[in-house]
Amino acid sequence: MADVSPNPQNTAEVVVALSHTGSPGTELERLLDALARWEVVWPDGRQWVFDTPIDQAWRLRGLCRLPKTRARDQHISRTLRDLRRKFTGRGWSLAPTLGESSFATAVVLLAVGELSVRESVPALALHYMAAWQWLLADLSRPSNLDCAIAHTSWALLALSEPAFSQWRNSAYRRAVKMGLQRLLDALAGPIPVEEEQFSRGPIRDKWRHPNLAVVIQAVLRIEPSLLFNPTVRQHFGELMRHQRTGTPGEEGAFALNEAGPATTYSTTHGIQTMVMVKQAFAQASPGDVLELFCRIDGRHHTDAQQITPALGGNAVIMNSTAGLAVGILFTMTISIFAAFMLGGITLTDISRKVLACALVYFLAIGWYGYLAARLPRTPNRNIALSIYGAVTAVALPIVTYLVT
């Protein structure tokens, strides 16, 4: 994609995304020279140096997915030496003048963990235990609240790497549980774009975290069964709406949002999220999958169905049996209320008519649920409009006449 000039970091992101889809390393080995470059020269002669910890982390992630060769191993060794040199004792930063960044530290640990597993060198992870412990503490008490969602997501991805499994204790489980709940709470509303200071040589900028794709990845990495959580499904649907399907030259690419431009970063993370959803789906219980399909398809009125739009991330779901019970309950409640109000209190004609109309509409709402679930093939909108029309045109004139 042409949203940025070709550079080793974006190349590494693409390599990682393609490897997630199952592309063999032999198809990616031609990208070794592109990954190994430490600088890019602009057309005007300026040098763009890629030697920050975040660049080295992505380079390492890309290199470990290429076929094992002497040249590749040399580049990996050089990258690891540079990362060790820039280690502060707790983690890595996004700018030399700033303290440790949970995001930068998480991406480095993610790269080290992936390299350790792929190269079968478990001792490599031991060199970074201090960073893992610091990241775990930061997950429990985020140091940068401006990027709490981004830092939490990346920390969960890094801490859960198989290479670090021997360090998982009760403190790890508590921190992960806390971080996962933080993300689930965030999914109750729109996922914000977060920013933190970043520098690469003389360039000073802000690293923007779109978050949506990475949040879903982190949630599914920790708990794949949450794929069936309504808010997770809703946000994954939102992410898929960011994919361009009809724009010439951008078919399949992902944008930052539904109206934004397509970018390499968004596309690579969109691919990885789709792969993780597929993996979580494959791990799911066949019974849960069948139940979800039946709920969506609504072949039978006894299947649970969504009868109201999702307001604030939540929707009313019921089947025809529950709808019938609600309708009967509404009828009994309104009948008792009407007997007391219309029989025991002196009302004016206008008050009596207003009260009667309100009770009729409440009764219609109670029975709407039953009809919406009992007629799964009929759009809920059509059922609601039909009930409203029948009540307004037929029931209300009769009721107002009887109470006059």
C-alpha cells in the first residue's frame, strides 16, 4: 500500500501478518534485505533511521519468520544486541528523553517470546525476566493512563507468550484478570484512539493507537471463548466494516475507521484479528456454535432471538415462550392497575382517556415481544409498525369510547 514510504517496520508488520495467515517463510525470504535495512533515504536526500526499540522489535518479529540462514541469524544477533543496549533495566521507551513505555516494552517482549519459541531457545527469554516483571506490574497499575487501553492490550499479548509460561503465578493471574476486565469494560462503548509521544532520530511525533483490532486480539488470546460475548462480536463486526470491498485498488484493505483512509497498519492488524477469530472459533464448543447459528438464523420460534436493537451494546433476547409469559404478565398487571385506577378514583373524562390510551400502549409493548419471537421470519420493524397501526386505528377508538 502507498500510505507510507517503504520501510523496514511496515515491511515487518506485513511479514508478521502474512505469516499469521499460514504463508510459508520461503515465500517471504526475499524480504530479508528490506527487513535488515536500518535507514531509508527520502527523494530529497534525508535519511530516515530505523533503530528505535519499537523498530528493532518489529524487525525481530519479521526476521524470526524467515527461513533460517546465516545472513538472517546475523541480523537477528545484531538486533538483539541493540535491544539489550537500549534496555533501561525495566523496559524500553518510545523516545530517548522519556521513561519506559509499556507499549514499546510489550512489543519487544512479544518479539523475544516469538523468537524464543520459533528458534527453540528458551534461555533467551530468561534475559528479559526483569522487563516481564515490570510489564506485569504496569498492567496491574497502568503508569500511562492516557493510553490505558493500548498498553493493556499489548501487555496481555506479550505476557501471555508461551515462552514466558514458566513465570505465570498468582500475581500474573490477578493482573491478567484485571487487564481483561479493563478491556471488556472498554468494549462497552466506542474504542478511542490513544496517543503517546514518539521520536525516531530528529523526527518528533505521536504514536497513534487505533486500538480496536488489538483489543479484540488481546481478549481472544487470553480467553478465546469470549468470541461469543455480544460486545466482542459487535466490535468485531465494526472492525469488519472498516474493510474496503468496493474501492478500486484498495479491495480488502482496512481503514482506521469506516470513513478514514486505508493504511498498512490497519490492514495488517485486521488480518491478524481475523486469523485469531478463526482460531477462537475452531476452539469453540460445537454446541455453542450451533446455538449461535440458531439464534441468528431464527429457524424456530423457540430459539432465542434478538427482538430489540442493541442500545448501549445490549439488546433484549428471548424466545416465543418467554414472550408469551411477558405478554400475560403485562396483561395481568395492567388489568389490576386499571381496576384500581378506573374504579376507585374519580377522574375527568380527559384524564380517563389519557390513562386508558397509555395502558393500551403498554399492553401492546408487552405483546410485541411474543409476536416478534413467534414470527422469526418477519422483520421486527414490520411487526412493531403493524402493532402500532392496529392499536392507533382500532383499539384506541374503541377503548376511548368505552371509558367516556
